[in-house]
Amino acid sequence: MFPNSSNLGRPPFPPEHQRYNFFSNLPVNIPPVLLFHQQIIDHPQFQSSIAPVSGNLSTVPPVSPPPPPFTYRNGSPVHTSATPTSFRGRKRLKEQNVHYEVKRQRFHSPHRESTSASQAVPLPEDHRRSFPGSIPLPLLHAHYISDLTGCVPPLQEASFPDPIETALPVAKDKLSQQVLELFQACQQQTYDLNKKELCRTQLQREIQQIFPNSRLFLVGSSLNGFGTRSSDGDLCLVVKEEPMNQKTEARHILSLLQKLFCRKLSSYIERPQLIRAKVPIVKFRDKVSCVEFDLNVNNVVGIRNTFLLRTYAYIESRVRPLVLVVKKWASFRGINDASRGTLSSYSLVLMVLHYLQTLPEPILPSLQKNYPESFDPTMQLHLVHQAPCTIPPYLSKNESTLGHLLLGFLKYYATEFDWSGQMISVREAKAIPRPDGIEWRNKFICVEEPFDRTNTARAVHEKQKFDIILDEFRKSWQRLRDRRDLNCILPLRATIQKR
């Protein structure tokens, strides 16, 4: 993702004084606003640089230029990687076999971007944007430059200056070098995001035929700093400003979308499935980009999650590489799939952040404690995107290497954390006693959601699955402790090739 966008993910709603009758008065042909990635991914200088989205490193192997673009049904261009992208072969569960409560938790952060009725991506010179409600914005040529003086530096109002590399920790040992190598090879790149955005743009046009005032947003790991080359795309459809009943209204809307995908969009959408989880979704695959998507309706609470996690991702240079290697390890070990009763990627990220907060010399603080005004759960959505730009880097006295931190992470959850009596809380930056509420009873792993304080690990509701997860932590810790080689718990070469 772009680490310097001050307008990234800006929600679709104007300030409070301009909210009256917003959706009913908004013209159908005015799309959501995003001073973000369409201006960047279409610019020739960025297309030629093909640098990783989440930090540019001169040591990253070069990527071949994309082949001639494919097109969607209406002729919209799709630029893809020269590396063949194929469906990753994950077997989709039939709808009736998926438990309602085991869907993966997702981070959601709506963002805006201007689209044209005749093209999927505006031309590079088309940079003029406006908020819904006719709030003007200046003519802006956007480019995002890493700045070591701030966590998420402000938007640079210049015409595509040369990108500045994002600093990463120095690898002082073999294991740390392996972690960095994995991160550099697998982190999300510009054209990975481009493919998802093109599909989102096309789908929004089609969905607006049914819900004229709706807006479709690309959200989740693609935008929070923890995306990988193989990350799915997460989409949030916002149809109204007010909260929505997920069990009734959201499911009904999703059922209509599933029918739309099956009947009208089958030329580029395949295998749409309605999953009746706590937050219901439609899962599908885009044939053109070969990206899998999860689409929810009005799950806007995740907007705050995205920018909280985005801030954690960039205030300390060791956070993103450590999160990525943990996600890859958990996936390889078969414990990173909430639909099968194990840990969601969201829970894994929170577990890493919690571990870094609870070290004798913490590497991360509690952002919600230190900056309550920036992460106020009642903050209006149109202001949420500003938080990452106001938080400075966290300067920790802890100089542990990535290898040492990975080993410590595995040891902490294998031998030290009290699973039966404690709850993981990033909000408090410590382990806290479990609540007595019904949501926390008979749950083997409790990970507090930082804003609505629900259990993000509620999918782990079987003792057998919990034992498998804990056993993987123990075995991996022991192997890594003895060998100090990442390959003993995660085959590095195969993982990089798969990405």
C-alpha cells in the first residue's frame, strides 16, 4: 500500500454540518472520492518503477513489466503482472457447510476515488476530485514519499518526484535475514493493488444499477500495511449512513448481489457464494485478475481498524516484516483459516502487536491510550483517515532483531500466555482478565477487537482446533530455538515462489 497518503480510505460521508439528506441528494453519477492510488498506479513513472507498495527496497528483485492489458466485458483495461497469476486453489466451502460464527474477521476502511463513466481508471491527467456534497478539493498530483521523520508522512503536492526508500531494520543474523528476504519478496506490490482496484471500479458501476447511491470500497489488508502478493481483496459496500442489521438487511442485499453476479456478471465473476457469517459476505473470484474477493455490506466499524493497524504498521520498522512472516507461518501450518475453526489473519496481527507491546522493553505502545483523540471510537468517519498522519514514530530502547522477536513471539504464546484466564488486548497493551459475557464463554482464544471489544478469535470454538494451534506454537518454538533457521518451520524458497 502507499504509506504516505493523507487521504487514503476517506469515508464517503461529508462533515456533520453537511450530512442532511446526503444519500438522497447525491447524484448517481458522482462516485466516491479517493486522492489515492489511481493517480499513482496509472502514472508512467510509477508503472516503470514497480516497487513494493509497503516500502521500497533496492534489494528487492526486479519485476518484469506487465503484459498487454486484458479487458472487462465493457472494455475496461486491466493491467496484470508478467508473472502468471493463477487461482490459488483453495477449495471453497459450500454455503451450508460454513458455520455462521466462523467467518474471518476483516479490517475495513472505505476509501475514495473518482471514476469515469467510460473508463475503469481515469487518465493520468484527470486529478481533479471533489467530495460528495460539492466540497471542492484542489487540483492535486499525488505521490507518496516515505519520510523517516513521521509514521505516515503527509501527501506530497508535487508531480511524482523520485520515490524515497522506506527504512527497514538491519538484519544482524541469518534468521533475521531470512525474515527480511521473505518480507521483501512477498509484500504487496503496486500492480497487485491495481488489479483489485480495477475490479472494484467495474463492480461499483454494475452494483449502482441496483443501488444507485451506494459506494463500493476496497478495504482490508490491501490498505492497512500488512498486505502480501497473495492477499485476497476485501470490499465493503456502503448503501446508507446508518447502522445495518447484518442478519437481515445485509444478507438480503448480499443475496441480490449474488444473483447479479450469477446472471449478469458471469463473464468475469465466478463462483459467487453467500456466506451467512456474523458479518455475512459474498465470496467470488474475478476471472480477469484471478483475485479472490470477499464483499460485505455496511461493516463500517472496520474503517477504524484499518487506520489503527496502518499506524502500528509504520511507527516501528520491525512490525510489518514480523507480521508477514507470522501470517505466512500460520498459513503454512494450517492455523490461519477462521472458516475452518482456526485463527483469522486479523487475530494473528493483533497477537503480534500485543506481544510487541508486552515485552519488558516494549517495541509498541497502546496508540489508543497515548493518542485517544486520534482513535476516538466516536470520531466521525470522514476524519478517521487523518490519524496516521499525526502519530510520530515510536522510539523503543529495545534493539531485538527480527529473528529474536519471531522466536520470542512463538515462545510467548507457547509457554507464557494464560489462555484460560486472560484476553489479548491491543487497546490496553497488556493481557487482561476475560469478561464474563456470553461471547467470551466456552472460547479457547480471546482476542479483543480494539474498538467494539468483541472477540476476533471466536471462530476457535473447538478444543481440538485449539490444541492444534497451541501445538504448532510449541513445536515451531522448539525447532526454531534449536536450529535458528526459518526453513525448519516455514520453507522459505517454496513460500517465496508461491507468494
